[in-house]
Amino acid sequence: MTLPIRIAALVAGSLLLLAPPASAQSDLEKKRDKKLNEAWFKANDWTSDYDEARKRAKETGKVIFAYFTRSYAY
């Protein structure tokens, strides 16, 4: 195998290893939607939009209470 072909094969293999699974983004979106539909979130007048939260805080003179989470693979 010549050097250029080896390099091309190495690059192609590396890209395949670095590429996330196609379903990973979809799974994270489903987990996010599930979290946003939980009772504790819907029972309050909360928003998941940062710009909207800033607007409300400015209008009411209140601080922003932020809850950060992420969907872990489980």
C-alpha cells in the first residue's frame, strides 16, 4: 500500500471514530422533551428560553433562578 493510500485510509478511519452516532442527537432531544414535560417544570411559570428569562427579570426586577441539567446516557 502506498503512503497516500495509507494516509487516506487513516484519515477516513479517524473520521469514522470521531463521528457521533446518528441517533445520539435524537436521543438527547427526546430526553430534553421528556424533562420539559415533567410535572415539576409545568407546575411553575418557568421558561427554558434564556432571552425570555432576562426580559421577565428586567420587567419584574427579580433575579434569574437558573436550573441547569443535561441528559446523561442511561
